[in-house]
Amino acid sequence: MPIPTPKEVIETQRQDWNRVAAGWDKWDHFFNRNMTFINYRLVADARLRPGMRVLDLGSGTGYPALLAADIVGSEGTVEGIDLAESMLVVATRKARAMGMKHVTFRTGDVASLPFEEASFDAVISRFCLMFLPEIPKAAAEMSRVLKPGGYVAAAVWASPDKNPYLRISMDVMKTITPLPPPDPESPGIFRLAKAGDLAGMLERAGLNLLSDDEFAADVTFSTAEEFFRSLMDIAAPIQNLFATLTPEQKTRAERGIIDAVNGYRRDDRIALPITVRVVAARKQG
């Protein structure tokens, strides 16, 4: 099978993310509640202050761009970029509902940013960079558009063994249908899981590394069934796999995932561990 070009990878991802945009909108309040701590870590590592101009890469349905907009205030500006226009429709609607006229969203390619050099005081990104087919090019673009003295803060996922929340469904699927081992160099959810991977790319792009940290938390659900419903609404790769299964296999997969998730019950809730890697860097200035 021929290796897809970066353009083909981006187009496939655009279609996938557009398809699940309604699901992300449906679960927006839930995931904002569970992931807010990551947004605050990013804006802190980027040293955001009132009046700054900030770029958010992979804004999706609006986070952490909307938090950044709240911090920089009306005297600052936030630009959010994402490849999926349907996700940005949700982000724009939320910004308008919050009365934020100083945050705007547009579609684009992170590896070819439509901005002048030294345009931004800070660049932030949550769970975007590991999906890119050309991460070093994206790192170089981040450095290019950053002002001297500006900061970068990016969140990616740590390794699978530290992320049952992400791993469980794929572990179950492997027992039902053959899955090829993931290529560690291909775009994917754990592409930047190792310490030093993203940090090294940012350094090679001319930025000075400040930190490369992991921190753990839980994503909580009322029931395992709630987890499964969210999975089927927002996880494009799982949707794609389920589409290849027979009805009997789909039933087995659903039951297996629910049973595995119930192993993480804590009193009256499900608490699925996650571990996030947050990398921060600064441009010399």
C-alpha cells in the first residue's frame, strides 16, 4: 500500500474531524469540565497577560483559545486555527455567545501558517501536534510567527500505558479484529508521547526549551455506558473501526469496552487515568 502524502493525511483527518464535530459539540460541557486544568496549564506556561496577541493551533471547538481570550482581554487578540471547518463553527458560536469579539477562528494548515513573521506573543496548542504529518515544519512555523521573547506551550498525550482512558477501547478492539501495529513515526495519538520528542523539534526550530513535563489526572464518567456513548460520538478512529465489524462483533466490542471501563469504578463514578505531556519553550529575544 502506498504511503499517503502529507496532503492526503490532512484531508483524511479533515473529513474525520468534520464528521465528529457534532459529537464534540454534544459533549462540549462534559469535556470542558474534565479538561479545564489542561487549558489553565497551557495559558500559564505561555505566560499570557492582558493585551497579548495569541495563536491557538488545533482549536477544535474553541479550547484553549476561549480561555486565552478571557485572559488577554479586549485589548488583546486570539487567533484560532484548525483544519476542520465544522469544529470551528462550534467555536465561533461559543465565542459569540460569550461576547468575545477579539477571538477569531479560521481553517488552515499548521505546517504553513498564514501569518507574518513575529506576529504573536504566544503560541498554544492542545492535543493537535501529534496528528500532524510534518511536525518539524509545524515547529519551524511556530518559531517563525512568534515574536522574540515569546512563548510556546503545547499539550500532547503521554504513553499508552499511562492513559487507560485512551488505550482501553483499542485494547478491546485488538481482541476482536486484527489491527496492524502503529507506526511510531506516523501521525497518531501517541506520536509525541516520549520525553524529548516534541521538545527536540522545538529546539531544532530555534526555540529554548523551558520544560517537558508529564502530569496525571482522571477523566470521570457516571457510568461505563456513558464513556462508551462519548467514545462513539467523538472518536473518529473508533467509528472507522466499528464500521468494519459485523453486528455480532460490534456487540462484543461494546460489551468488552464497558466491562473493561467498569474496572476503573471508584465509589459512585468511573475514573479513567490520563497522563498529559506539556512542553514549553521560548524564542530568544
